[in-house]
Amino acid sequence: AGSPTSLLFQEWPTSVGASRVILNLPANAIKSLDPSSVIFHDSPPQTVVAIKNVTVFAMVKAYAWYDDAWWASKLGRMQGQFEAPGGSDAVMQRQFIGAQKTSEASTKPNAAAWPRRGSHPPAPLLGRYHDGPLQCVVGADSAGLPVYSGDKVRFGNCSGALEVYYGEAHPYFVKLMTSPLEPLTVMTAEDGDAASRTALAQVHAALMRY
């Protein structure tokens, strides 16, 4: 209601009038809004509070690949979520980070009890059965080569990736990243890296315990 708001675009010389504006923006863009913007001066108080309370945090998505997609081929789990203790515990995550900082800065004798750089808490799980891709063999062609289904097959002959974690960036997975600027990290048992073998074993063990 009232006089329209003028919208100005960086690469468009014409302004547009609007009586209502919806900010379809990611959180980091909202956090970058100019404090002098009309949004903070002419919006209802509850809108201003909501915008100022927007938070930005890093997230992690991790998959584990299996030649036998056992969750689908053996258990028939095609949908749903799963979580092991600590998977979404933000308090535990912050405690682990704080403990690392304490360990690196402290010279007290009991500092060794805290996690050190390069160490990890138990592998957390916060995943979904339905998110990862599956390759399901449904037959063979005349040359004997496998024929794959276009759909996921419950209790089928499938290989694939299980989403084991999708949530707020957990120290366990953050430390496995090569660089924050290159977040994609691929780890295999054959790459000769001890950290890769350890992480794969810990994630698999956590899944088996679950």
C-alpha cells in the first residue's frame, strides 16, 4: 500500500516501481544488503528484525559409494532419513572446534586430552537413502554387457552412492576437504592416503553400527 518503491538495477538504467517487494535472495546476499536501504527504514519492524536475524553458515554433503548398494539391494530402503548421535548436534560441533583451538594454544599437561589438528571425532551420520544415484542391472545384451534400468530398483542388483551426511558443516568432514576454495574432495581406498583409508573405514563402521 502507499506510494510504490523504486527498484534500481545495477546493469539496467531504468527504475521500476513496486508496491510490494519479495526478496528471493540467498542468505549471504541478504547479509550484504546496504544498511541505508529503504528495506531497513520503511519496512515493518518485524520484517527488519527477520532480515537482520538471517544467518549464514557452511554446509557439507558427503556420499559413500558401494559396488553393492546394500541399503537398496539388501534392506530395500529407498526413501527416508537416518541419523547417528552427533550428526546434527551443533553444540557438539562447536565444542569440538573450541577444543581444537584450546589444544593448539594451550601448554597445560591436560591439553593432550583434547582433539589435536588432524584428528576426528567419530564419523557423524545425517543422511538420506533416496538422494544418491543408483545403477541397477536388469539384464544383459547380446554381447553379454550389462543392461541398466532407468529407475532405481528395490532389492535389485545395484551399485551406487549413499548420502551419509547433509547438514551444517561438521568438523569431521571439513578437515577432509583439500581447501575451502575447492570443496569437492574424492577419497578412495586406492589413492594411497592414510586419511582417506581412515575416513572410509570410520564412515563404513558408523553405517554398520547404525
